Amino acid sequence: MFTRIISAVVALLIFATANAGVKLQSTYDSIVDKSGNISLPENFRRDWAFLGTWSIAREDVETSSAASGHGAAGLHNVYTQQTTIDHFRETGKFPDGAVIIKELLKAETSSMTTGTVSRGTVVEGWFVMVKDTQGRFPSNPLWGDGWGWSLFNADQPASTVTTNYKTECIGCHIRARKDDWIYLNGYPVLGTAK
Ligand code: HEC
């Protein structure tokens, strides 16, 4: 009897481990609570797939630095689950539970053997979007238009600073409205970069 219980528990653990990160529904069991508060997934940089980078050009005109006027002031690195990429490549749509994270990094520029090169340095924060095809949180101002929306500052990763996506997010994403609000042309792995 006892051994049977043990093997059932072991089987369950193996099943749970094998499915971790595969079922996107798990998004709503892990990083979204019952009221719709989103938390930043752990280890996404190590475990998730990389979608692409946006380089924010320096607009200063310093004359003292070797890299004056060149290079990036910041880099935005974007990640998602591998399953989201598979699903998007098959259907052209983001699946329920898809999470897209844009990490903001400061950048430094220097002369390297490859040219004038910018590299990411300090993390400043994370923009997170969680796909919701079911309209789960109609009265939560961080949810709507098919997504949950939240910004986390690097010094306070445990709680979002966003209070209302309509005033703090969507105005800037309007140009990507026809692509489900996502700036698809920066993500080669989705087959949408132009
Ligand atoms: C100042 C305009 C602006 C605001 C405000 C803004 N975004 Fe964005 N967002 C962009 C642009 C432009 C991109 C792609 C290029 C870039 O990162 O510079 C982007 C990219 C993203 C991405 C990567 C996926 C994509 O669409 O390409 C996420 C995730 C994201 N934003 C979430 C948010 C959330 C959540 C908020 C509100 C808390 C928000 N954004 C507010 C302009 C904005």
C-alpha cells in the first residue's frame, strides 16, 4: 500500500515536471493571481526563448567621448515561452497564457575589434504582457484588449507600478493594434521581422 502511494506520488511529480513550462495555462497558476495581479516570472532570461532586441539610439552630442553620438543609450530585449513561438508560427496568433517580457537595459558603447559596439549593462525594469483570450478580469484596470499589462521597475520587481493600462500602455501600442498590439516586426523567430 505504502509503496503504491509512493509510486503514485513519484509518477505525479514526474508528470508535473515534464509539463512545467509546456502548458501555457500554467501562467494562470503561477504568475497571475486570482485578482489578476501579475508577477515577474523567475529565470525567464535563462529558460525562455529570445524574440529580439530594440536598440534605442543615443541622441546626445557629446564631443569628449570616442563613441560620441553613436551607439545605443538603451537596449530592449524581448523574451517569451518557447511554446508561444511554436503556437504563433503555426497559427499566427498568441495563445492564451502567452507571456511577453521586454527587459530594459542601459547600454554602454565602446570601440571593439568589430567596430563601435553597444552592450547592455544595468537592468532598469521589465514590461510584461500576458495573453488572455477569455476576458478573465473585466473589472481589473490592468487587463483588457486581450492582454494583462504591467511594468516592473528594477528596484521593485515584486510589484508592478502600473495602475491602468489604458492610460499607461495602450496609447503607445496603438500602432501595433492590427497585430494584437505587439510590435511584430522586431521578432525574427516569429517569421514577422521585416
Ligand atoms: C512610450 C510609448 C510606450 C509606452 C508608454 C508603452 N509601450 Fe510597450 N512598447 C513600445 C514600443 C515602441 C515597443 C517596441 C519598440 C521598443 O521597445 O522600443 C514596445 C514593446 C513592448 C513589449 C514587447 C512586445 C511588443 O509589443 O513588441 C511589451 C511586452 C510592452 N511593450 C509592454 C508594455 C506595457 C505593459 C506598457 C504599459 C505599462 C507599455 N508597453 C507602455 C511603446 C510603449
